Amino acid sequence: MNIKFEFKIASEDWEFEQINDLNYRTFVEEIPQHERNKNRSLLDKFNSENSYIICTRAKKLLGMIAVRDKRPFSLDQKLEDLDSYLPEHKSACEFRLLSIEQDFRNLRIIQGLLVVLARFADKREYDIALISANVKRLRFYKQFGFKPFGPEVGTQEARYQPMYLTLKSSRDFRLKSKILSRLPGNFSLKNSEPVNLLPGPVSVGAEAKKAMSELPVSHRSELFIKDFQYVKGQLCGLTNSKHVEILMGSGSLANDAVAAQLSLEKGNGLILSNGEFGERLIDHANRAGLNFELIKLAWGESFDSKQIESTLAQNLDIKWIWVVHSETSTGVLNDLKTLKEISVNKKTIMCLDCVSSIGTVPIDLSDIYLASGVSGKGLASYPGLSFVFYNHEILPHSGSIPRYLDLGFYAESEGIPFTVSSNLIYALSASLDDFDKDKRFLKLKEISGWVRAQILDMGFRVVTGEDNATPSLITISLPDWLNSSELGQKLQDEGFFLHWRSRYLIERNWIQIALMGECSQEQIQPLFKLLSSIDNPLRNAL
């Protein structure tokens, strides 16, 4: 019988219930570390701070291990001056509660848990891990590279040896472990955590997931209103904008709000389009009844500053420019510095679609009139919130535009004008708290360059040249003998979620690798092995 195990980070209520049950069976009934109770369930005292890596099959928990990085550790309470026993380190974590159902204690489950654990440690950039090892299983832990330190701890019935393992990378972790070095060639975690290379929804962090699982609170409560204002401050701080309004909806809603505001401006506008989302700006403008000139280029091309200046010179009534900053369809990053200079010189106001650029590239919105953004892309949170940034005073226009699109109605409100999900707000705040923009942008640039090089080395064509490309999106134009839908489905079956389902991609036989969420070279490398194994009829004909 082919048993399919799923390895993942615990996130569902039923998973946590079974974690408590397995915790009881292992650390009460098998190892007498805690007292029995009639519920036969044991909630770990650090449960709220633990991240649980689990193995399940058909909604049955078979194994787990917990990771925690908040001091004091459990070993801090058992060993005085714990750090004096340890080598120099910057970021420590503690592995705890390794437990596997007795009928399923096999090598494959151990391997799966530890591979996910290694990847998790990589993402969090831990450089040392501590564990309290059952003294009867020291040989088992030594196979993973753990080194004993200090005296034994615990009770006479449950003795433990403190141990540590230095962590440089998950590859280093695997090499140190004799068990992991014997991974079978066909070992795969594709049934556990697929590699998310979509432009949305993206992978989110543990704290954001936790926020989504909390009970919702009223958007009218005083505490939530303060927290809501704090999130607005986080967004403005990230983008250097004076103001932002948060709407419940997608980027399309934010762009409709921008169009509604532009409908109040005197004079005509200029829309620049060089991709699918530039064309959508045209649609937003038409539906709002805006009057505008248009510079429309082939998808993937870059705007010519002289052409823009010439258009403005010939149409002196143009008062605003609207353009997509990072064109999601092609991966083009339009030159914002040049566009700003033109706008200033020609005394026009600049509006931006920043849906795919906020959180993926450095951006300064201090001199932008209106800009749209979303929660579910570069900010690595859940979809459902959109933003409009601005730097001027906006007055309400009762009756002129729909209430939900009237930014002035938001601005004059003392509280929160419309119902908003507290879970989405707190998840976004958690993601922003973890957002280190300098580190994020550098890492994204590095991994993007590496992915692009891999794709080009295999003979594929990237739609956008490196000079005008965003680091977060790599759009690949497939040869005629490859079908984007078939390839996308095949890769998805292997655990790699690429972007290919959108109409505009299918029509052009394009497929996209998006790097908006958390991902590493180690996660992506197997993708290139799959792509290189594709049967190329041109190669076979030689």
C-alpha cells in the first residue's frame, strides 16, 4: 500500500487538538514527565510560542516536533547560565516535543519532519538549536549532529541530556545527519508544503497565520481603532507617504478609488500602458468617465521619456499621469525616477499602480499624488486589503462619487468608516513587523538574478530584459513545442505552484515565476531539474 504522508507547519484547529493528544500519550503515558488527567490531553506550557512541524495522513496526526525561539527556553529553567555552555551564536532556537505514534516510528517520518524543520530553521536564520534528549536515545540524536553539554536534567523517571546543534543552512543540517544523508532519491515533500511561486496568494509567516486564527474583534472597538491607525502608520513608514486609506477589497478596488478621485480633477490625463495591468488602468479610467490621452506600447517594452514629454507638450491640458509601476504581466519595472522628473517638469500630478512593487522594491511615494497597493503580494500577508496612498488633503465629496470609493469620506472619519476584518489587519501588521526592507530587497535581488540565470542557461526566453525588470517577477515565453497550461499543471503536480492560469498568460503561452513570498534557492533548485528533464523534440532531432 502506498501511504502518502503530509509534512507541514501546523495551522488547523484539528491539528492542534491532535498535537495535545499525542503530547499526552508520549509525555504522560509513555514517558512519565507530567501528571495524568481525565481528558488525556496535554497543552504544552509554551504552546502559544511554539511552531509545530507535523506529519499527518488522512487528517490523522502521526508525528510532530516543536520549535521555539523565545527566551527563556525550557533549558534556561533547568541549567543556570545556559549560554556559558554554548558556542558563540546570534540566533538560537529550541527543538522540543519530538513525538511519533508508536505504530509509525519509521525512517520516512523522521526524515520528513527533519527536512521541513531544516527549511524552517533556514527561513528564521537560526544558527544554533538546543534540545533535551532522552538519555536512552542519545545515539539517535548524535546521528543528527547534536553534541551533549552540561549535566543531565529532569526527574529520575524522565532523564534528559541537554544537547546543541550548530546550524548554518539546511544543507549543513542534512550533511551532519547520517539519517538525512540517506534520503532516498525519490524522497519528496510535494504532498506537504508546495513551493509557492505565485504572485498571489503568497506564502505568509507564522505570526500572520496565527493572527488569522484568532477570534475577530469589532472594528468599532477603541483598541482596534488604535491598532488600525498603527497599521496605517506602518504602511506610511514603509512607503514614505503622508497618508493611506485601507479598503476591504483587491487592487482593482483601490484603482477604482484612484479613478474616482481623478474624476474630480480638472483637465485631462495621460495613461501609460505596456502590459495587462496598464490596459486595466485604461478600463478603470473609461468606467469612471475620465478624459485622457494614451501611450500604449507592446507588452514588455519600456517607455521613451521623449515620447512622454512630446505628448505632454502637445496636450497642455493634461494635468495627471497614471501608470503601473511594476507590470505584473511581463515583469517590467517602469522607471519611476524618470517619470517623477517628467511629472515635476511638466507640472502634472503622478498616480501609480504599486500593487506588485510595494514590498518588492524600494519605493518613495512622498511626491506621488495617489498610489494603490495590496496586502497579499510583496508584503507577504493575506489578500483582502487594498490601500490608496496620498500626500495632500482630500475633502469628502458627498454625492459626487460612491461612498465606498470616496477617500475623503475615509479621511474625515474619526474611526473606521466601513466594516474591516480585524484578522486581516492583524495579519498584515504581523507581516509588517517582520518586514526588514533592506534585507528583503537585497535577498530578493540576489535570488531573482540567480533564477533568471538558470532560466536563460536552459535556453528559455525571458520576456523582460534585465535592465528594466522587477526582481519579483520572471515571465517566461515558452517555445511552441511546450504548452504553458500543460507545463504549469505538471509542475504543480510536482509541488511547484507557478503562475500560468491567467487568460493573458495562456493566450501568449507564458508562464511566470513570482518571488513575492518567502522562498530560497534550495526550495527552487528542484524546479530547474524538472524543467531540464523535459523532452525537447529539437534536441532529440539533432
